[in-house]
Amino acid sequence: MSEQTKVANVTAQTAEQSGVLAKLLALTLSLAFAPITCYYISRDYVWSGNGTFAAITAVLAANLVLAVYIVLSMREERQSTEASQPKSDSAAKVETKKTHKQVGSVVSTPTRPSPASRSSNDRDERVFGPTMSHALRSSHALKHRDLATFHQSIKNQPPATLYSHQTMMLSQAGPEAAARLINFVNASPTPFHAVQTAADRLKKAGFQKIRETDEWDHVLQAGGKYFFTRNQTALLAFTLPQKWKAGAGVSIVATHLDSPNLRVRPVSKKSRVGYLQVGVETYGGGIWHTWFDRDLSLAGRVVVAKKDGTFTATLVKIDKPILRIPSLAIHLDRTVNEAFKFNRENEFTPILGLIETELNATKPDETKNPGASSVQDNHHAALLELLADHLSIAPEEIHDFELHLYDTQPATFAGINNEFVFSPRLDNQFSSFAAVEALATTATAQSFPSEGNVNCIALFNHEEVGSVSTSGAESSLVPTLLHRLSPAPQDLGRSIARSFLISCDVSHAVHPNFISKHEENHAPRMNGGVIIKTNASQRYASDSISSFVVKKLIEKKGGKVQEYEVRNDMACGSTVGPGLSKSGVRTVDVGCAILSMHSIREQAGSQDVQNAIDLFSSFFEGFASLDKSLNVD
């Protein structure tokens, strides 16, 4: 080969490499900016602020960019092949006929990749990593496929599938149980919504809704699956074994659904220096400074008048950010990083909008007497109008509500290997979700025992403020269930003696920056397994017998156990366990480790979700037989 030819070849290769790098750079920039641009434009101008539809649009845009790149790569590869392997006219016609016969299928004859193709594959893997590189190589394998069929296959993919493919390419999937927890939390900004989400899950598993006002004697049947709610904020569900009869024990998993948050006051209308504000009250022991500078919205239940003169409680969830508690600029408070203190009454009021918004809102008819049940004068007209729009009613049809503020940032996988879940309300929707999943799953399993205990979950409200309410753990919910299942005093006594209760609430993971806050031998870690909580002063209900039972149940599933006990120089929290144990039911307190407890955003281990489900499943499947082997009294 002459020197001129070599130089020409080198020049051609350099130009080809430059072209490839330019295309890869264009693809990278397109994948980076096209989805983001489509998300914000579609959210603000097409979907009217709906983040879910905007996200789907962004995913479709990303897939469109990738499809365009694949098509261009196929066309270029075909041109390159035809240029390097010229055919006669007759051979080309034969090949065309073969191609038409092979419409929609890949030619199976293997081809050896050329050096240029291998070099391109290597470059793709260096730039995109092995997963994306494989996808790009797969696109070259489609070069003999009819392009119309290929485009149709992309077009026929549903958005959920496209999103799934995009997620698979760009990030490692987290544990499946944790993914379902994330969906549960995102759908449940309040206890009202959590009860509804849990009820929907149970209905799908074949559970029948009953009411406390029903005559259960005519409803309950051996082998049945039932649940009931109280005040839309507490839920009890239970399954009866095939050989059930009065006096059977009850295996209970007890959790709570409420979390520290801000709640709209009965009279919330506030205005200052041109701002519309909403009066709120703190609920529970929250880390309140974490609520500053967050994108907040409202959710809860609304009492609505119906056309027929009746009233109903309807759930509402406003998906877009409408409230914010802005922090004070450091220029106006130079000591803010030394000691951040604020007055929760005067300096902790969210901003809803500007006075001009109120002026443009629809005013109620002042000629009509609103009546004592009207709330039109208690809240900003703009707020009532927003609620009415979401419920497709008139503002005057709103007669009362309970609204909670929540952070619109959704729960998500996090950590370098998706080993964490970053989320609001993990205390204690984490445990509640695991309880619902375990009961729903075991109730539909073929291996479900036909005799033994009644299996039950109890999801309470108001644990964060003492559990003293009609829907709290100190209420009549569990005693009423025990009594209605075993009405005779003798049967009730035997049922209590045969029962066992697992109180599950999240626990404190050891913090790497504050190790001294834990007793050195009782420092549980995230993804380290279920924690047994013990306290000599009975702030937790665990003792050696109930702890042993939990350890054996976890052992059956091959899990791990951690221990937690508070330091002697620190106060100990509490759970629903001690109060429920007063009924005489044996009780243990357990949980899984989290960080940032009572912050607006908390952190849990993604593997621990399955650990909790496994414990509860083992409990429902095998406690009765384990209890028969245990001799105490």
C-alpha cells in the first residue's frame, strides 16, 4: 500500500471517529435536555400542573431521542455495508425479495462483526456503560428488520413499559417490596388516604368490607377475610381459618398511620403585607425546621353536601405545590447558622399567594344566610375555590374539612446502590405497609393454615399524640374485635390467653455523625434486620418470652435480629405496644431502623421492607404451632 493510500485511510478513520463522537455527544445532550424540557413545558402548558402526565411525556421524549438514534445508526450501517460489499443488480434484486419475505423478523444468518463495528461497540461501552452499549448494539442487529414494523413496535409500547425500560437502562432497580412501599407512601399523604390505600389492597386480595354497625353473627364465616374502618383513620383486617370457632386466639400486628405534620386550623384565613397565609397547627413532635423551604400542598377529607340533601366525607389531594414556609435570608439574621430558633405561632405560617389572588376569586353570595355549618368566612375564598375545583363542586357545598400539609417531593430509592428509601411519613407507614402486604399475601397463599389463630392487622391513628382517641390504640378497637369474635366470657378469656400481638414502629438507626447517642451494644443499622425493642421501665412491652417468639419466627425465614435499648442518660420513646398489652395479650415491640425520624423527609433501608414483611408472614403462618411448643404458665 502506498504512503498516500495509508494517509488517506488514516484521514478517513479520523473523520469517521470524529463523526461518531459528534453523534454520541448529540445523543447525550439530547437525552439530558429533551426530557427535562418536555417535562416542564408539558407540565405548565399542556397538563395544567399534573406532574405524573408530565413525567410520562418526558419519558416518551427520551425514548423518541433513542429511537431516532437507532434508526440513524441502522441507516448508516446499511449504507456502510452496501458500500463495502457491492452487489450485482441481479443479486440486489434477489436480496430485496428475501427482505420482503422476511418482513418483521430478524435474519438468523450470523455475521461476523467488522473491525470498525467492534471499535464502535468498544466506544459505546466506554461512553454509556455495558447496559446502554448492549441496547445500541441491539439496534444494529435490527438492520435487516423492516423499518415500518420496527417503528410500529415502538409505537405500540405502553407508557408504563417505556418508563420501565428507561429506568432499567439508567439505574439499577431497587428491591420490589420497597418499590411497592414507595407507591404506598406516595398515594397516602394523610391517614385518610393511607386507610383508603390499604383498603384497596385488601379488596384486591379478596377481603370483604364490613361495618361495626353490622350484625357480625350473620356475616362472619370460617375461612372468610374481612376488614372494617373507623372514622376513615383506622383499619382492622382479619382472616378466619377454615376450622375457626369462638375462643381461638388472635395473632395481631399493630402499627399506626399518623405522622408529625402541620394541619390547617378551623379558621385559617390570615393576611399580612400583601400575602395570603394559611393558619396551621403543629401535630406531634416534628423536627419543624425541616418544613422550611419545602414545596408543600394540602390533602385530607372534606365534608360535602350532595344533591339529595345528604352529606359525605370525600378525600382530596392537591398534587401541585401551593404553600411554602420561606426561611429568612441570612443577611437579615447573621446568627442563623449558630442557633436557628423561631416562634411556631408567629414565624411558622405558610404563604398561599398574594392578595390579588383573593381579589380574583369567586366571592360567596352575601345576600344568603350561610348558616352555622358554613365555612365560607373561615378560610380564603381562593383556597375554598381550589378545593371545590378538585372535587368538581361549588365552594358553597364545602361544609367542613380536615386538611394536612404534606411535602410534594415523592418518596424514592436513593444511595449509590439504591440501598435506601428517602421518603416522608416512614414513621410509621413503613410498618403499616408491611403489615398490609403480609396479611394480603398470606391470605391468598395455598399454604395458608386451615386451623389455629385468627390473623389480624390493626392500623391506628393518633399514636404521635398519645393514642387517646376513638381511632387510637387506646380505643375500643382491639377489645371490641376480641369480644365480637368470642362473645362468651369463657371463650373470650381463652382467646386472650392464646393471642399474641406484635407492635411494630420504626426504630432509631445508629447515626454515623452522632454515634454517642446509642448505647454501644445496642446500635442497630439499616438493612440489618428487624429490631427488638426492650425497656426495663416498660416503655416497650417486650420481655424474654415475647422476644424469643419473634426470634424464632424470623429464624424460620432466614432473617437477622437486632436489639435496641436506650442509654441510661436519655429518655425513651414509646409505641402502641404497652397500651395494648393492658388487655392481657402477650406483646412484643419491634421495628426497622431509620434515620431522621420525625423529619419531613426520613431515610430507611430498602432491604428492610422485605425483612418486616417476612416477619409478619412467618407470624401469620406459624405462630399457633410455635405457641403449642412453648410452656410458660
